[in-house]
Amino acid sequence: MDMDVTAIAYTTSIWVLPVVIAVTLHEAAHGWVAWRLGDDTAFQQGRVTFNPLKHIDLFGTILLPALLLLGSGGRMMLGFAKPVPVNFARLNNPRRDMVLVALAGPASNLLIAAAATALLHATVYLEGDLRQWVTLNLVNALRINLLLCVFNMIPLPPLDGGRVAVGLLPTSLAVPFARLERVGFIILLVALFLLPYLGEKIGFDLNIFHWLVAAPTEYLMTVFLTIFGLLG
């Protein structure tokens, strides 16, 4: 029993820590870019910070991603943090700046993924269990940040990709598309959970998460590892 608890604690530590860092910097990046572009709402509420307690939602940031990652062997993750408040009307150029604010989160995840990959070279200076633990944290940081980046760039409000689409589409299309934000997460839950279940029943692959997120993430991992000289 004690070994089971230790194994669970160890596995949790190598997943939850990268998730917390990834989500914290993702949300802080949204707030920072909005602040620099004219809207200080997030800054005034203390959300432009690296303090994870300001961004973490216990269920959405820790429990849900951890359960999905552990249950899928790292192939699936869905989670959320406390949304960073942004008053788009206060931005210097609302249409353009909405796109930049939305892109800031996924861009931060790409930077963290790059840093984690580069730091894998430094693990040769560590030994034993510490080296293994740090290596697993860095590999998981790479995977999690790429997952977050790809997932959030799905062009569906309220995801960042949806906000980018709203900012780029002509007004006649952007306005009705933006209204999807009210039901965006319901659409996601149906696509990620109900469709695969129905697909299993009818013998047809309806795993949209694999097509849209898992496969692109694995490809990007190969690209990052190759660029940083960790794959031949």
C-alpha cells in the first residue's frame, strides 16, 4: 500500500508541476500583453503575475488535467485556469490587439516547450533518481506545453484560436462566430468525449482529439527534439 501511495505521488509530481507552470505562464502572458496594449484590468486584479495561486482553478488546472493525463498515458489533456479578465474595448486597437492577446498564451507555451527541451541537455550533470525525476518533468513540460498550445489554437471560442478567428474574420462573420463562446465548451466536451464513445459503438474512428491535438502535438515534439539535437 505504501509503495502504491509513493508511486502515485511520484507520478503526480512529474505531471502536476509542469501543468501548473504551463497554465500560470499562459494566463500571465494574456494579462501582460493586454496590459501593454492598453487594458490594465488583469494588472489591477493582480493577474499579471507568476504566482500560480492567482491563476489556478483546483479542479480545472490540477485535478482534471492530471486525471486525463494519467488515464491516457500522457496522450490526452483538457483543463482550464481562471480566465484572465480582458476588456477588449480598452485595447489600443481592439480588433488587432484581441488577436495579439489571444496568441500570447500559446506563444508562452511554445517558449516553455523550447526551454524545457534545451534544459534536457543539462540533465547529464545530475545523477540517479534526481536525474530521472528532472528528466521526466522536462519531457512532460515539453509535451504539456505543446498540447496546451495546439489545443488552445483550435478555432472555437472561447479558446484562444477562436479569439484569433474572431479578430481576423470580417465583422459580418466575426459577430455570429463570437456568439459560439456561450456554448464553446459544450461543443468541445461533445467532440472530445461523446463522439469517441459513439464511434466505438458504431465501429468508426471519431476521436477528434487525436486528429486535431494529439497527432499534431506528437509531430511538434519530434520537431523540437530534432531542432535541439536530441533526435537524430
